[in-house]
Amino acid sequence: MSHFAMPVSLYMSQPLAAVPEGATLVEVEEALFARKVSCVPVVDKAGRCTGVISRTDLLRIGRVEAKRKGDGRKLLALPEMRAADVIKAEAVTITQDTPVSEAARLMVKSHIHRVFVRDALEQKPNGERHRLLGVFSTKEVLAAIRDKRETLPISDYMASPVFTIPSTATLALATDRLAKAHVSGLVVVNEDEWPIGIFSQAEALESRDLPPETQIEDVMNYAMLCLDARTPLFRAAGHAHATRARRVLAIEDRKVKGILTGIDFASAAMS
């Protein structure tokens, strides 16, 4: 039996945050911030899911639009479009009895931070879409790992190398580097290469009305944990879950050896 065989129903979050197909991109952005999530499902008038929209989508569209307009006063510019106009991806769904390990596998495979929990019927008549009941995210993965008390060190699961950016970098450079590196966050370092914060898609969107030359240290987030590389995984997961830190940095001899994001924790829960 799988080590993480317990059903996602033990950890899933409810009620589900969603936006209607007619929501503007600005309204989608507001929903993401208000609910502190990186993506939301888009639903039709009957409440059925038609796709998802994420911070990555908004950053890509907003950066392209700002450059198209040639407006150097703002980092991003969201066009007058509706959620239904831009959604491409189908929602990745599971049922309430899906094991945590399978949900984690889907997250890692699709490189997403949440899967949506739908009704139990495998097939709907006449092509009808499923209704969504809740969400199981990397936050819930942290709780599952904490409860299972996995004692292997975080060095066994960390990703390396770590994508860093100096604190003196500009918003424009950091936002473009996020897109080019295909990562959701960068570690901000000082002149001694010591981590002092995180610049992620959330900070990029929050800064969309600021001048592109704004220094990254002025907008970075401090929500990170620096832990010894020998720290047991369950303890790191517990700290991250309790503090809502978005990144765990593995430190050895006062040097950053690796990083654990939600996807790295999901990898640990696949077995």
C-alpha cells in the first residue's frame, strides 16, 4: 500500500474559489490576490468548470500588452478581455477518494500547484461538464507530509541549482527572468549572495502599476524559510504549512544548496 494512500478528502479545502466566464482580467487578478491562490477555475452560468486561469497567464498577457502599448511607466497592462477569452487549459481534476500520492503525481506531471476535486461520476451524460467540489493544493500536501512524519532530510528532495537575482535588479528584469526560466519564483540575494527574500509571480502582479525600473528589494516578499539541509522533511513541511512560507531554502555551511517549492514537496508524496 502506498505510503500516502489516504484520500484527499481528509485534506481538501472547501468552499472552492472560482470566477465566472465573464469576469474581466482585472477581476481575475483581484480574485487571485483576495484568495491567495495562483490559479482559479473558470465556471459557466450553471457552475460547471470550463477551464482555469493562472498568474502565469496574466503575467504573460500583461507583459506583452505593456510592451505593445510602449508604455514605459507600467510593468504590466491587462487588456480589456474576459476570462473566457484567454482560458486554454482544462482543469486537472480528481475525486474525493483519490489517494494523496496520485494527486501529488498529477501535480508533478503537469507542474501545477493544485488539482480540483470533482463529483465522483467518471462520465457525464451528453458531454456535460463536472461540477467542482473543492481543491487539493501543495498546501494540503504539506499537511499530509507533516502528519506522515517523513524523516528523510530535505537535501534528498531539494532542487538545485537555485535561481537567484540580486536585490538591485529591476522589476522589468526580474519579471522577464521569471518567464525565461519557467519558474514561479526567484530568490533575492544581497551582495554576499545570502538570501533576503523572494520575488514571485504574485509580487510581479502586485507591482504591475509601478515603473519597470523599480528595484526588486522594494517589492520582494519575505515569506521564505532557511533550514539546515539535514532538517527532516516532515519538520520542514510543518514549518512551511504553519508560516505559509512559499519556499524552503536548504542551507549548508552558510550557503544555499537547494530549494524546495510546493512541487518538490509533492514529489516527496508521490510514493
